[in-house]
Amino acid sequence: MPEFCDVAVAVPLDAAFTYSIPEGMHPVVGGRVLVPFRQQRMSGIVVELHNRKPPVQAKNLYSVVDFEPALNDQLLRLGRWIADYYLAPLGEVFRTMLPLGAEFKRSISYRITETGHTALHAASTAGYTRSRRSSDEQLAEIRVLDYLAQRDDAFESSLRSSLKVPKAVLAGMVRKKWIAREDVSGQRDASRTVKIAVLKSAEGKLNANQQTIVNTLAASGGKVATEFLNELDVPRSTLGTLVKRSLVEIVEEPAEFKVSGARARRSPLEFELNSAQKAALAHIQESVASRKFSGALMHGVTGSGKTAVYLTAMRSVLDAGRSAILLVPEIGLTPAVAADLHQVFGDEVAILHSALSNEERAEQWHRIKRGEARVVVGTRSAVFAPVADLALMIVDEEQDSSYKQEETPRYHARDVAVMRAKMANAVVVLGSATPSLESYYNAKKNKYKLLELRDRVERRPLPEVEIIDMRQEFQETGHEQVISRKLAQEIKERLDRNEQVMVLLNRRGYSPVVLCRSCGKSLECRNCAIAMTHHKGSRRMVCHYCGYMAAVPEACPECGSEYVYFLGTGSEKLEELLHGMFPQARIGRLDRDTVRGREDFERALNALDQGELDLLVGTQMIAKGHDIHGVTLVGVVGADMALGLPDFRAAERTFQLLTQVAGRAGRGPVQGKVILQTYFPDHYAVQYAAQHDFLGFYEKELRFRSWMHYPPYSTLANVLVRSDKLDEAMRWSGTLGKWFEKTRHEGVRVLGPAAAPIVRLKRDYRYHFVLKSASREKLNTLLRAMLSYATTQKIPRTQIIVDVDAVWLM
Ligand SMILES: [Zn+2]
Ligand SMILES: [Zn+2]
């Protein structure tokens, strides 16, 4: 066994740390170990075993957690690539890749010190324990010392429960240095288990209750979780009686996450594919069979049946004994989708969504690692699922911004998916109705094969889009309208015909701005340079960036004037307006205020699908890829606000949102229509979306990107310097700005420092630099040099955010 191992610990430092391996311990590369790190015990991943003696004395490992690698060679390589590409600390990358935090617990432990031993000795010779003069506190202290003297250490929880010592006493003893406190991370003893009732025999006389249980077991293949039996309408004792009679046995099995109680059987796929779908499928299957890396961009209009192609391709991968991963945007994984997936893949699918608890996430990880689930469907982090023999990686709605992680490591799951497929000699398929500029550009440059699905299934026509110029509406009616006359009339017609309507307003709350007419101040968040939004239902002012809430002001907090005005319209107010206009209509609302979890989301959509709602109002949530056939009209009353933002992706985002929401109309037999209200009727993003012309938009936007040296013509990074002290944020960004100026960095343009568009966010003042370069290598070299310079200037690493390929420059 080598003498030393290098361990990547999840701390914001760009280094692995060397530990010495005690006799008898056998760490493995890619496996987890527990190590001492700055008075704490932390877990980390072994990245190397070696015999090179470090210059300073290495500490010993505490213990080895994994005897086999948790991250195989391929995932270790992928992790190193992410750390390098996104300039992220390797330990933090590995922590993100390995969702096993639930297997550790953090706890506090205490041990007795030399001083403590002396104090204990003094107390027992002085007879304090029996003395009446001793206070309760003294007695408690002696109990603790006595207890700790008999063992190496003890957890705070067991000290407090077995000795009934208050926390304050322990804290006092730490101050007197009688005992020492340690932060300990330890492994949890066992994974969660469930009790399973197993039917052994059904012979002998049974009463009605016993028969019910036996029948239930028999109907479920002889095995059912006892938890489920408890829901039957029989006394709890019945099961016990059956166990006593040896008819049923109770066994414990590792808990497994199940999407539904019923285990779906694998059924043959019954997708009727049209010729374009078949051609796309054939290309994917041939590529998979070649066992070489290749990429494809599947560009299919909304409603063209991309999902059927994905599922059929994945199914054939599974049948060949290999593995596939499908990534979907955050909102896409509803329980109904999960049930469909079970229908197609049976128990061989693992579904990873954001609502899983840490324990469930860890269980799914182990199922995949053991090879029990070879098809994985999930949101962003599913790109790290430990499948063996990966053959196919699919990224649905590849342009979706939820693939970008907005905390360290700031990776983009689509780009990581491409790299992982490359390392695995697998095939990657990116799918979208509105591909990102970068991906479409790559396809045009033949980096990806372009697979086009030009028609909707059953040749249903795309909806007709009518643009309403809201400036003209204002001139003609004499006042600001939320709903134009034309949209009102079209809604009425649909409601009269019992058809359904969706209205998009991409802003939640009641009024987005509260303004004082006397002094002109608007009500800003205490922590952010952002106007607070009035929420009428919950009677609060809310900051949509940090969640800070305040009372609704009756007078201006600045000048005391009573002339406080609530301006603008959010989805909550829009719903109220529509109620007023169409009192007979049943109206639902879908936004982050009405949807707490994915069940709520699904409930609202189901209600619409079942015809229980006539009209659904909502934010961009209503635009995401669901398929409701009764919707024949989509009204867009506010989706172009983003066009006013100082972000080079604003046009692209607006085009994508408009195309997505327009795609919700007319998915059934009746032709759909879209009424698009805008203050920017001439903007190309609006015009091309109205004509369903992706290519036209792409070419126009590409020219703009080329002039401005934005991606895909350059690589870009956003460097944000933040501090809760304004002078510190300014000083640090000034220091870095001077360094950038002084340093020769050919081939990289540095813009800034400038105040970030949102200059204060979550109490931090923010300054930023935007770096652009045609060469990714030069960009990353400069960023790396900047980070080491920042270290020499004592700027904490956590206060500089380096966002490579940033999608959000606010
Ligand atoms: Zn005022
Ligand atoms: Zn805020």
C-alpha cells in the first residue's frame, strides 16, 4: 500500500490535500475517506495514491468510507474537466457529482482534557460529589467529566440524553478548557430500510381480515411493504397473527424510492412514428451502434413528437443491455411523466427530480450504481448518474436555462453532457423547438448532425399569430390597457364555443412597482437594488430575488406622503381583471405563488386538460412543453419585458419564450391562434416568433453576435466581485481592474469593472467584469492568473464569482 493519498475536500480551495495512510487502511482512488480538516472531520474523494513525502508532516486519514470507487475513472476525469473548464474547486465539483450527503451526519463530540482530568481528581478528593455546598451545575460538570474519563469521546447528543446536561454547562466547561469540542462528520450506520411482508403459505382457515391481507399479498406477487398493509381496513393485530401462524414473514429490505405504488410492467412501445421521426430515430440508432462519439441536434417544431423519438431510442439502448440518460428541464418532470416512463421502462428507470429528499437521492444513486436502473431520467445533476456502459445521452429543451447551475460549480449540464458522451464514446442528442444559438451554430458547422422535424404530428398546422401594437392601442383607447380589445373579443369567442384559453404574463404578483407620487421614490428591497412587488392575496410586499417580505405601505416610507401608487400588472392582477371581464369563466392561475411543488403544477394542468377550467393565466410556467388539446387561443400580454434588459441574450430568450407559448395553441384538431400584445412590434425577436421562423431569427441574431463578439463567436466569462461592504466591493474590483490593465493578455477583451446591472443583491454590493475571447485557452489562463493574484491581495475566493459561459449577466 502506498504511504500517502491526495484527497479533494469540498472546500473553496483549488487544491487536493495530502494525508498519510495508517497501517491497515486501504483507500481507493475515486472512493470517499474521512479526513481531519481544520478542526473538523470532513469527507473527501481520493484522487491519487503515492509515496511522495510532502514537505510538511501529513495528518493521518480518519477512516475509509468506500472500498470500491464511488466515482469511476470516467467520472473522475469528467470532474477534473469541470474543475478546469469552470475554474471550480475540485472537491466542490465532486460533492456536486456525488449526491450522498445523506450518508453522513454532522455532529459535535467532546473529550476530556488534561485540565479536566485534574479537575475531576480534585473534585473527587474534595468530596464535592457528596457535598451539600455543590450546586447543580457543579454536580453536572462532575458527571460529564466522570463520563468522559471512561471513554475516548462522546457525542453531544448522547451526553445530553444520558446525563441530562444543559448545553450551557458544556459550553462553560469548554471555556474552562476541561473538555474539548470537536466537529465530527461520521458515516450513518445503515441506509433506510422498509419492512416487507412476504406470503409463505395461504393454507388453513382464515377469518375475513386475514383473508384480506393474504389476498392483497397474493395479488401483488407475494410481497408488499407493511406500510401499505397498514392502510387496509383491518386491525393492525391481524398481520401479527399471520406472522405467528408462520403464514407471513416480515423481512427488512433497503428502502427504494418508488414513483407509484403499482409496478408497471414493461410494455411494448406503441408510438406511431412519421417519416421524419423514423429518419431521426434511425440516425440515432446507427450512431449508437457504431460505439463512437457523435452529436446530433434534433430541431423539431413544437408538437412534432420529439419525446416519442427519445423514448424509442432509449428503449432500444436498454434492450441492447446498455445505458441511457435523458435530461429534462426542471419543470418537466411531473408525476404523470414519471408514470409514463415507468410504463415504458418498468423498474429499470431511475427518476431524479428536484423534489427528492437527500435520502431518496442517495438510494437512487445506489440503484443506478448497482446496475438495477440503466435508464436515468432527471434534471440537471442527472448528468452525473453513475451508469455503466453509457450509450446515449439526450438533453431535451437544450436551450433551457435551468441546465445552468447558478452556484459553484457553475456548470452547464448540456455542455457537461456532451463532454461525458465524448469520454464514454457515446452519442449525445440535443433536442429543442428553439435551439440555443450556440447549438444551432455547432450543427451548422457540422459539429452536430442536424435532425429536422418540420411538421407537427398528424400534419396539424402551426397556430396563426396576430401582433397587437400596444402603443397604438393606447392612442386609440386613451388609456393603458392590459388586455387589448382584440384579445378580449377573441377570448369571448372561445369561451362561447367552449374552447380553452391560456394567457401568458411573465411576471408574478399583483403590482410590480409601488411608487410615491410626491417624492418619486419606489419601494426597494432592503437587501437588493430591486423594486418590491405587491402581492395582494398574501397582503405583502415581496422581493423576487431574495424573498424579503415587508408590510404593504400606507404612506411613503421616505416622505410620509399618502400618495402611494401601485403600478403595473402581474399575473395575480391579470387573473382578477379576467374574472371581472368574464365572470362566468372558470379561471386558474399557474405561477410560483400558486405552485409549490410539481404536484400543484400537474393539478392545474390536469384541471385544464379535463375541461374543469376555461382559462389558465400564468407566467412562463404555462409555456413549458405540455400537451393540452382543448387550448385553441393563447394570449400573450407581457413577454417582451426582457427586451429592455441589458443582457445580450434578451432577444434570444424572448424569441424562445414566445415560440414556446405559441406552441401551446392548437395541439388538438381545432386550429390554434395566438394574440401577441407587445410594445416592441418591430423587434425581430417578436416578428420572427410570429412567423414561426427560427432560421430567420437565428441568422439575424447571429449577425448581431458577430458584430459584438458575443458567443458563439467568442467565449465569455462574467467575473463578479461582491461584498456586503460597498467600499470593499469597490476596492477589490478596482484592484483587479488595475491588474487586468497592467497584465498583457493578448486575445482577451476585458470590460469593466462596472456596477453589475443589479448593483445590490442579497445584501452584497456587486461589481463585474465581462471577459471575451476567441480562444478559450487564453480566457481560462487569464482567469486562473487573476484568481491567484486575488489570493495574494487577500481577496477571499468566495467573494469572486467566476462564471464561465455565463447565461445571465445581471
Ligand atoms: Zn414619498
Ligand atoms: Zn431582495
